[in-house]
Amino acid sequence: ADLREEMARVTEKVQSIANSFPLPDYTRPVSEALVKAEDRSQPYLREVERFEQYRWIMGTVLCSIILLILTCNVTGMALGAYGLSKREDPSDYECRGEAGAKFLLVGVGLAFLFSWLLILLVFATFLVGGNIQTLVCRNWVNQEIYKFIDTPGNLPPSMNLTRQLNLRRDSNLSAVYRECKSGAGLWEVLQLESSYDLDEHLKTPKYTADFQKRLGDFTARLGDVRLLRSEGRQDLETFARSGMDEVDYARFQEEMKIPVVKTSLPGLARSLEALQKMQRNGTVAGRLAAEAQGLWQMQNSTVHSQEALVAKLGESIQFLSRLAPHLQERVKTTLATTASVEARLPVQAQHILRQEIGCFTRKELRYFTQYLNWVGQTLREDVASCQPLATALDNGRVILCDRITDPWNAFWFSLGCCTFFLIPNIIFAIRLTKHFRPIHRLISTGSEETCPFHIPRVTALKL
């Protein structure tokens, strides 16, 4: 029970190492910076949500404008083409052609009106998204950004991350990122040996001194050892004085050779059975058969059991005949050996106990040394892994590049393509207007009724 209590106290001492582990001194600045950044970002969340709504509204409006321009162009070309196919009907041809030309001119006007806004928006979004993709995301993926940070002179001295994170002198941010990515612990990354001597706290004698002292002071009080009680000693002496060594065992064995029954009962039974078969008188034959049956039962039960007992008695007589010549000597030897063992047993038991305690102590110390080595290796390699830091950097890259920059660049690229095609669209629309509008106006009394798009226009259009 005392050893169990001592091992429990040792376990508490080893577990207390975690309380004195200096990781908070190194992680507190980063944690405080993250908490401060989170607190400062809280007031801007509503603004971000509001601007997110504005972004969707602006994107929807711009896409609607481009869609409106496209709709005007398609409608104008459809009406113009339909008007060209109806040249046989001058009124219908003039009406459809005029409507198609006007739709094309509306598309040209919208393109002129909003093209400068689209160009400025594409330029602004390209300037931000393209530079972030080229300067940040691409270099972040191939880890060139860490090399840029590690190169002296690229950042101000106040932003020296190696010194602020207390990294090893021979290490840099790129190496630390790779080590954290592979699952290294903060003990390997940070300079913890200088501020916390782990080997000093995990020395075996520091935890096993009391344990060894308790085992060294352990003694067993055996008291008076009695292997043979006084009753047993008296029984041995009585047996030795019983005269077993004076018996004539040879004559006894000769007497044992005499059979239990001198007459052969099976032979007599068979003779009676033969007489029974020869007897004509039924009464006499029945009595002969009963007598023969009784002889067989006596042979199978009584005679056989007595013969077995005689055989067992003969074995005991043989054993006693071998034991009797040395009985007195063996009894004396047994009593002397018993007394000697009773006198030597406490001393030898103490000696054996000391040997076993020493073996047990060495074995337990080896186990405990292995346990402390495992604790040290676990603290250095597995506990407080910096892999979450590498994961946080990767998540930051995913959020910035994959979730924000890539959709941003896709937006300005799509909008830029649409804006780029507005210029040939304007030229193409104006050219088509010249062909869709009729050259000679046909005067008809019902022209105002047949033409649903009666809009006044100039008489001639010079391109």
C-alpha cells in the first residue's frame, strides 16, 4: 500500500510538469494579437454585410445593363433581318427596318453611356485582383512569400518575425512552416531549451529517491517459524518406538502366500453343476443348482475382495520391510532437519527477500526511466504541435485566394470580355443601321397604322 501511494505521488509530480511548461509565454502574444484583431473586426461585420449587399446590387445592375444591350442588339438584328425579308411590302419593310435600326441605336447609346463606367470598374478590379493573384497568391502557393519575408531588408526591422516568434537562430519562416506542416512540436521550433531545462525536470533520481528509500527500509518479520508441531513430533517418536523394525517380515510374507480359501470354489461349483445335470430327481437337482450359484456368488464377491485386500496388505508389508531397517535413523534425521530449517529459515528468508527487492527495484527503475524518456520525447515532439499554425496559414491562403481573389478575378475577367466586345458591337450596330433603314420613304396613307414604331428621325445619316 505504501509503494502504491508513493507511485501515485510520483505520477502527480510528472503530471505537474505540464503546469510549468512555458508554452503560454510564447503563445500569449499571438493569442492576444488574434483576440485583439477579432475584437476590432467585430464593429466592421455589419458594414461588411451591408457592402456585401451593395456588391450584389452593383453586380446585378451591371449584368442587367449588359444583358439589356445584348437584348437591344439581338432584337434590332431580328427586326432588321425580318424587314429585309419583306421588301415586297414597302410599308412593312420600312416599319420593321426602322424599328430594328432604332433598337440598334438604343443598344449603341447604352454602350456609349455605360462603357466608360464598365472600363473604370474593370480597371479597378483588375488592379486589385490581378496584383493580389500575382504578387500574393501565386507566391503563397509556391512558398516564395516566406522566402521574401525571410530575406533581410525586405521588411522593416520592427516586423522581424523570426525575432518576434523567438525562432531558432539557424531557422527561418520557410523552414518553420515546413516543420509545422510535417507535424513538428513547438519545442523543436521555438527556443525552449534555454528557458526550460526539460532534462533537469525529468531526471530519474528526482522521482525515485523516496521509492528506493521505502524499498530499502522494507523488512519482513517472520517471527517463530514452526514446520512441525509438537503433536507431529510426538507421533514420529511414537512411530519410531512402535517396534516396526522388530517384526519378522519374511515369515509374515510366507504366511501371506497361503490362499484365502484352500478349496477351489469355481471347481466345486462346476462339479455341482455337472451332478445337477445328471440328477433325475428335480428336487435334488434344484438344490444342487442353488448351491452352485451360491458358490459362484461367494467367489465373485467375498473371495475376490479378500484376495484384493491381501494383495494390498502384501504391498504394505513389502514397504514396511524396506522401511523398518532405517526407521530410527530416518526419524532422527527428519527431526534434526526440521529443527535446523526452523532455525535457518528466517535468516535465509530475509536474504532472499533482499535479493528479490533489489531485483524488483532495478526492474521498476528501468520501467520508470523508459516512462520518463517517453514523457520527454512526447513533450518535445507530440505535445503542443505547431501543425495548427501551418493549417491556419493554409486556410488563410484558401480564404484569400480561392474564396475571394479567384471569384474577384473571374468577375472582372468576365466583365472585361463583355466590355471589350462593346466596341465592335457599336461599329457593327451602326453599320447594320445603315442597311436596315429604308433609303426611300414610301408615302402611304395607312403607314401610321401599319407601323407600330413611328418615331421621327433625320432624313440622312452620315457614317
